[in-house]
Amino acid sequence: MFSTRSTGITLISVMLFACTQTPNVEEQIVASSATNPLVEQRSAKVDDTEPVPDDPRYRPIHMTPVQAVTAPTGSLFNPDNAVELYKLHHNFRIGDMILIELNERTQSRKSLDYRMDKSTSMELGPVAVNAGPIVLTEGKVAANHEQESEFDSSANTAQSNELEGDITVYVTDILPNRNLAVSGEKWITLNKGQEYVRFSGEIRIADISADNTVDSSKVGNARIEYSGKGELQDNQQSTLIGTLFSIFN
């Protein structure tokens, strides 16, 4: 009796273990796929908030210096602060400043020409008819059909942008591959408004020159924003009536 009960408990344990087995690799891939409705989809969100100075994403990071504890060696030489004579000092830390030279030029042109001609003619004798549908003349049937269509379409698009200037950015993070994540902004207050330049991206240490500058064309994943706010910026926007009329044009 005890043996039968032990066998039953063992079978139940085996069945429960089989039901609670971890899913295999294929099941994990299917469970985490984008087509699974239980997986939360991530989409790029457009930031439509009103720009303000000292945005946390572009504000400089000020680090509190921490005194490193080192074992006394009795020597005046500190290898952590050593700078080689013929090598650039590229020991950057979070909060260091780097000058970005904005040198952006983009040009795009597109031209499209499309033309379609179509002509159809049909004539039945022996009577020739210059125009009109089927015509009966003296007991004879004559038909003449002509069709002609023509369609021309052309489109030209040209766009050119240019941005030059300088902006100082701050090192916000040091990536595992030793690249520097930087960001910064510059605000200029004018008589009738404000203009600002925002910059963020990823810099290779090897691209930083001896005078601590980097060309913007060498910055990876660069995000450059140049705009303004105030009366001058508001005058560039179309009015509600103008927007309504443009719909029907």
C-alpha cells in the first residue's frame, strides 16, 4: 500500500515538473517577438515641449571631486597625473568641456518629368467620313473614330541648408569603447526674442584636435537644433485663416 502511494506521488511530481519546465529558445523568441500582443511596443516619440534654457538634457554636469586613496610609495611621481611630452592629453572626465565647430552643409535636388501620349484612329470604308460617329450614306455604312490624349507632368525640388558657428559642449558620459557622449546648448537673447543652439552626439577621442576642438561632421549620432522663440519666431508661423485658405489652394 505504501509503495503504491509513493509511486502515485512520484508520477504527480514528474507531471508537475514537466508542466513547469522552462521554455526552450524558440518559445522565448516567439514570446519576445514584436508580433506578440503581450509585448509592449516602443516607438520614437517627438518632443514637442516648449524649449527653455537649462534643459536637464543639455545642462552641464558638475562633478564633486573625490580624493583618491592611494598607498604611499615614498615617490613624488604620480602615474595618474602623468602627461607624456609627445602625446596629446586625452584623459577626459565627465563634466569636461569640448568646443564643437559647427560646419554643416546639406544640398538636395530632385527632378521628375513624366509625359504620356496616346492616339487611336479607326476608319471603315468605302465611304470616308471626316467626323462624327457612325453615319449612313446611300445605304452604305461608314465609321470613323479618332481619339487622342496627352499628359505632361514635371516637378522640381531643391533644398539647401548651411550652419556655421561654435558651441561648447560637456562630456556627459564615457562609453565602454572610450567614446564620449556630449551635449550642450547656447542661448542668445535678442531685442524681440531668443535664439538657441542645441547639440548632442558621440565623439571619438582620436578626433579631438590639440586645441580641444572637434568638427561637427566627425560627431556620430549628432543632434543639432537651431531655432528661437519670441515675436520674431511667432511671425514666421502661418495664421489660422491662412492655414484654412491654403487647404483649398
